[in-house]
Amino acid sequence: MNDEQYFYNTYKEAAFEVVEEVKKFQDNFASTFPLDDPLRRETVRFIVNGGKRFRPTLSYIVSRFYGHTELFPHIALETFHKYLLTHDDVIDRDRIRYFAPTVHSKLEELVADKNLSDVQKVHFGNSLGIIAGDLMEASTYKIIFSSNLEPETKIRLGELVVRAVEEVVWGWYDQFLMDYLALNSKELSYERIEKSIIWVTGKYTMSFPLRYAFAISGDAMPDGMEHLADDLGILFQTGDDLIGLFGDPETTGKSNYGDIIQGKKTIPMWLTYTQANEFDKQRLEQIVGKRDLTFEEVEEVREIVRNSGGLERTKSLMREYRDACLGQIDQMEMPSDMARFLRGFAIYLEKREF
């Protein structure tokens, strides 16, 4: 079995365990709400259904490499992630996630038969979506505090959650500011986009679960692990951004043109723009961030990404990050199975299909 297959098999088995553990927790979710309350019901549905369960699964797997096998504390990372996603969907005005309506758009249905304007209905759904996210955040701490861990460990995990919020919000904030910049803005650069990815994906998606796992196991994080997490984060997010441009919604469960509408400044888009000819640059400036996009305009952007060399340059950059990650893993001291898992993970991220 090669490293990539080892990663996949290990991840798949652990993710299944996480899903089953999350299902068990739903009966204890938001005890102040009646079980049949529509807000509670929709929030539980979103937590339980859909997603890669990546953060709790990564944390759980790493802690097992160091001898800690209790799963329950790790599912706090799933409720925390779903809390951020719920708020993110409101901000991005997304209507679909995991092949189903987003929380806020689903909750709009509660006033579908009311004599309200469309603006009022949207505001209603957005408001309840934010509240639902707040409930998920509370559940994160509830899981930590009700676990069987030592009090000192619970405090440490709570501190890590706070740190994760501060890090992801900083990167999220900068990304949001960049969404409203023109592609030709002097305030944009590859370095700024890369740093925002590190704050959001490197720190939150990679470092946070790793820190969480080591806090639970009581072991010290290997030297160089934070830097590896940053590079894995860039590799992870760049692949996701390609999926956001070219992925099949029936496979990914979300739109493949939302990033274009929102004007997101991703690595693939930046590499495309900087390598495009003058005509294509002007077209990207006109289309990216336009709210009333046509199907033809979306396809035009995709063709520019392909024809400008932006797609190939992005894939080449991903290979460079993969190789950098593999080199770092080989230099670190860690259990051999963990090194094998991380090597397979880096290889998998670079090869993901979109």
C-alpha cells in the first residue's frame, strides 16, 4: 500500500467514526430548545449531514498516533467548523451547501407564506442563520467541557478555540476586503493572497486540528509542524479554489461560479490575471465580482484561466508546495505512521480532481 492509499484508508475509517459520534451528540444539542423546534432541527441537520469532517478527523487521527483514542472531544471541531460555515454562507449569500439549501436560506421557508417582501424574508433567514451559528459555537464549548479530559486540558482546548477564531477572522477579514478590490488594484499581490490563505486555511484548517490533537495527547508538537501546516493549507485551499472554478456542482455540492460572482482573489485567479493578455485582463476586470453574471461570462472566465496559462501555473505551484511538504515531513521527528499519513495527505491534495 502506497502512502496516498494509506492516508485515504486511515482517513476514511476515522471519518466514519466521527460521523457516528456526531450523530450521538445531536440528542444533547441545545437543550433549551424543544426537539421539534425548526431552528434546532435545521441546525442539527446541518451539523450531522454533509461535509468532509476533515478537522475533527485530522485531530482524532493525530491524537491516536500518540496513544489517545477517545473520540468525543474531537467532534467539537465539527460544530465549530459548521458554526463558521453558517456565518460564511450568510456573508457570501450562498444558497447551496452539501447539495442542500444553506441554513439561512432553508430558514427563510418559515415565513414563505407570510405577506413579507423578499428583502424581509432574506433578512429573516439571515438573522436566524446567524443565531443558528451561535448555537453551534456554544456546542463547541459544551463538548469540550463535558468531555472526560482533565480540567487543565479543557482550559487549553478552550484557549485554542479562541486562538482559532482570532486567526481565521483576521484572514477572513482581509479576504473580504480583497473581494471588493479590482483585479488591477495596487493593493493586491500574490504575497497578500498567500498570507490570507495561511491565516484562514493554514492556521484554521491545518494548525488548529494539530494543536488540538497535541493538547489532548499531552505531547509536544514537533518542530516545523506549524510551517508544514501553512504549506499544507495553501495546497489544500488552492485545490479547493480550482474546484470552485471547474468542479461539477453535482459532485461538490456547491456552486462552481460563486467565487467569480463574489470577486474572490484566489491564487488561480491571480496567476491567471497576471499572465493574461491585455484584452483578457480587461474582461476579467469587467466580469469578476459582477453580481448578475451570465452563463456565457462564467464560461469566458474559465476559458481565460485555461488559455492564459493560469491553470497550468496553478497546478505547477501545487506540485512545488507538495514537494516542499514532503521534504519537511522527512525532516521532522514523529511516529512513522504519522509521517506516512502526512506524506499521503500531501500527495492526495496535489492530485485532487476538479
